[in-house]
Amino acid sequence: MKRKKRGQHKQRARDIWMIRPAYVLLMVLTVAQTAMLYYYKEHLAYLLLPIVLLLVGYCIYRLLEMQQDIYRSVRMADKEMEKRSGHLISFPMPALIINDKEEILWYNETFRREVLSGHDIFLKPIDGEIDTPLQQIAGEPGKIIRCHGKYYQAYLMDLPAGENQPASRMLWMLDVTVLQKTSLKYAASCPMVLTLMVDSYDECIRNLSDRERISMISDLQKLIQDLADNCQAFVQRMHDNRYMLVMENRYIEELKRERFPILDQVKTLAPANTVPLTLSIGIGKMLDSLQQAQEDSRQALDMALGRGGDQVALKAEGGYEFFGGASTGLEKHTKVKTRIVANALVELIKQSQNVMVMGHKFADLDAIGSAVGMTQIARSLSKDAFVVLDYQRCLGPEVVDRLLENGDMHGCFLSPEQALSFINDKTLLIIVDTHSKMLVESEVVYKRCKNIVVIDHHRKTVNYIENTAVFYHEPYASSASELVTELIPYIRECKLNSVQAEALLAGITLDTKNFILHTGVRTFEAAAYLRKCGADTVAVRKLFATTMMEYQNRSKIVASAVLHRRCAIAVCDFASDNVRIVCAQAADELLNISDVDAAFVLFQTGDIVNISARSMGVLNVQVLMEKAGGGGHHTMAAAQIKNTTLDQAKQDLIGYIDEIYQ
């Protein structure tokens, strides 16, 4: 009976509360009509104005009185409830009851006194009082929430429905304000180790005079010292182009909000008409020890350099955070590393029993060409070598057919299932054109092999292949085919025939868009070497020929494109046997439109939405595709998104683009 009476009080309060909008509407209409009357009958408006003011004042008075009536009614119900359920009213922790609409039905005196400081908030939405959705609290009991300037551990419990009483939930909270503030203070003062490296230091100072060199080094040291002073950090110069800083986490958070302005500041130090200076930073957080933080900082720096430099990589418990990365990788003039890698590969191949070479899923001309080159290197060293390739899903079957017709590589192409029977403990697996565990042609083959070599040019992603014998990763290179071509001259026994050279040249041509994008001096040197080996440029050009149907489908995609912030976005909403090739070609063609910095083509295969991204270099599409769960290179990237639609993926992509431009 008491519960029913209490429910009647609540219903009365709700009925009174619903009158409030009517009073507000009445006041607004009255004032509006008086204002309209002023334009027609000015003297009547002046006569009615005192009456209107009295009416508005009365409405405001009634609203305040009704609000107090609401609170008196609810408190009266609380007193009635206290007679029967004093243990709930006198609960030592702040507690409140919420209905199915997430409105506050009741709270105890402890909540009113300690949280609300004597005020009342009956029938108001709970989301206006706490900063955390109830779903999160239900899924994570004891979650820290913020309410009226204090921190609480929150717990949510479902209450059973009773007679004339709908289902509700009870929220009770434990005050942890002092503990939480201490924890936040500790987190802000946690030491962070930064390892700074000037990427292009040697290339920049090579052609400078002594005076220019001294001036640039002085400016660089001053810039880093200013950073240390502003962040109250300890700084130590480790080498000519490497520094270490230790600072508190509070300053790292400030630098993150400012997007690490030192990345742009350092670019202004190099004299005009020289190689620009760029800076890479790896950051490690002290979780267990300073020694571990320094090691994490070094690994983060390796990750930043592997992604092309000119960026910050912060290693945390959940993975890496990246900032910057707007520049392309700087081409190295020396080939010392190439020679060292070639010698190491020769030793590894000689020690192995056989060699498997594998690219990425849906292998393109670059993956096939570089795999063919590595296979020929292994065969020239008298080892059985095979290319692991899913012919039905590869994007360059014409190259494979030409190689098989030529006869030199007959029996060298194996499906992933066939390759498993050739693998043993002494098998060497060479992975080309990818360094991601998730993108290799066959994860089963990858996991079966113990000795692994990686040769890739894409910017490093978080999920990269570890524990490799050789990790030859150069993000400045145009393609994996270029890297493999540079290795061949250092292996005297290796000779390429014309068809193999054409496969490698086709890979370079594909990734450079006919030697337009991401090319350097070494790219043309590699192409010249392949031409010397007999590669026919006309034959290579024919590998890129398309059918009339593919051309028409590509035109449809291009015609459907829309522009957003200098980005062309197109959606392929029709089925095609060669949809991947057609969409990639459409993305390339969209770059020919003026005022387009990047192009994106979306298409669906099964339950996966794919995005092909291309850029002229102004926009780093790799960073953008990483936001969608993909990756790639500065000018060429892609992503595969599960459990979404084309429309939703397009809207998400637009959001990523807005975030990048902002």
C-alpha cells in the first residue's frame, strides 16, 4: 500500500512537471503577440505591456512553486518509504533509482547531501549528472565516473518490477575522489623517455660549408634544448643526430594536443636548396622500469623510421600512437645496406634446403615480380625455389602465364596447399611486398616456416612480422621489385632472362604509375639495369592493357565520383569479375582530375567493404587508411572493413578525411 501511495506521489510530480512546457509556451506566445501588436497599434501595445509583464511574472512564480511542489511530493514519498525501508534510505553510500527512460526517480539523503549539496534533481535525465553512459557502468562494475566535480566508483543493479511498479535500476557510488586525484597526479608525473633522431642528417650536411654546418647544428641543438626547457626535461646528446630526453607525461599530453610542433620547426633549419631536415621521435612510458621505457622508446623510434620518418611514435600498453608522417621517405644515396643484405641473403640461402617466396594476398605485379626475382636468385645458388601463389586470386595472371610459356620457371609456382608438402625445418621463407602477418598470401605457410626473410617498401604497420633473420625494409623505395633488382648485381651467379626482367619492371611501373609517383634516382637505375637485362618496355606496357568491359566499368566508377576537400570519392555498386583491378585503375585515373589531392574507390566483396586509396603525394593516404584499419604507402594504400555497408564506410571515410585536413 505504501509503495502504491509513493507511486501516486511520483505520478503527481510527473503530471505537474509536464505542465511546465505549457507555461513556457504561453509566456513566449504572449510576448510574441505583444511585439507584433507594437507594429500595428503602438498605443495598445503600451497599454498591454504591464499586463503581459504581470502575466509572465506570475507564470515564472507558478513554475518555481510547481518545482518546489514536485520536490515536496517526492520527499513526502521518501518519508513514507523510510518507515518501511529505512535500511535503503539510510544506505551509507550515495544511491539513486533510475527508470527505464534513464530518468532519476529517487535518491537517498546521502546522495542529496554529499553529491547534490542539498539540491534536488528528481525526474531529470541521468546523463546530465554523470559523464559515463549507464551501459558502460553495467558492463564494467566499479567503473570510475565523474559526478558534480567528484569521482566515484559506480555500480548498477537491476531492480525487479512490482505491482504497479515498472522495472528500474539502482545506482550506488563509492567516493574515490582523493584516490582518483592522486592517481591522475601520478599518471601526469610518470616519466617518459624520448629518443630523437634527425633522419636526413648525413645527407643534409654532406654539401654544406663548415660555416653552414656549424650554424645548422647550433640551431638544431638550441631547438631541442628549448623543447627540454619548456617541458622541464632532462636532455642528453647521444650522437651527432640522436638525442634522448626524459620528461613527465603531463608535457607529452600537451605536445600531443599541439601535434608535436617540433616536427615542423626542425624543417626550417636546413639552408635553402639542400635536403630538408626531418625528425623522428620514439616515446616509451615507464610502466615497470626506466630501462624498459628506454627500450620501448627505441622500438618506437624504429617503428617511426620504418614508416618513413618525420613523425612521432608513442608506444603504450594498447599499441602505438602516431603523429606527423606527412613527408615521403628520403632516398638514400649509398647502397652499402643493399650490399650487406645481399651477402646475408646468400648465406641464408646456401644454408637452407629449399626456398619459398611469397607475396601478399591478391598478389599484384609488384608482388609477383619481386617474388620471381628472389626465386631466380635462389635458383642461381643451386637451391630449389618456389613462388607460393594463389593463381585464381592474383591480379597479374598475364605475367605468370608469360613466365610459364617461356619455360624457365616451369614448376616454380605452387598453390599454398601444394607448398606445405615442400616445407621442412631447413626451408627459408622470403616474404616480399608486405611485412604484415595478416596480409601474407598464406598464414599457414608463414606459421610453418621457421626461417623468414622480409623484403618490403611499405611503411611499417603495428602488426609487422617479428623474429626475422633479415628484415630489409626501405620505405623510400618505389616498390619491392626495385629492392630486389638492386640485390641482383651483388649476386654474381644470378642472371635474369628478358621475361623475368619484364616481370620486375612491370612491378616498378605499377607502383610508380609509369614512373610518375614516388620515384628517385635509384628507381631509374633499377629500371635501366632491367632494360639492360632485356626487358621490353612495349611488352611491359601490354601487361597493363584492359578489356572493353573493364574500361567501361572503370568509366562508370570515375563518372560517379564526388569531390570532398580536394579528395575524389567513388563507390562501385556493381559486380565484376575483376572488380579489384577495375577499382584500383579507377582510383589512379581520378588523380588526373585537377584540384584532386587523393582518390578513394569503395567496393564490396562478400561482407567486406574494400577501399583503394591513391594520392599524388600531398595527402598521406597511408595514415588515413590506418584509421580505417588498413595501411600501405604514402601514395598508395588500402583498407578492408568488415560488418559495414558501402554508405556507412563512405561516411566514415569522409570523417577521416575531415580529421586529417583539420
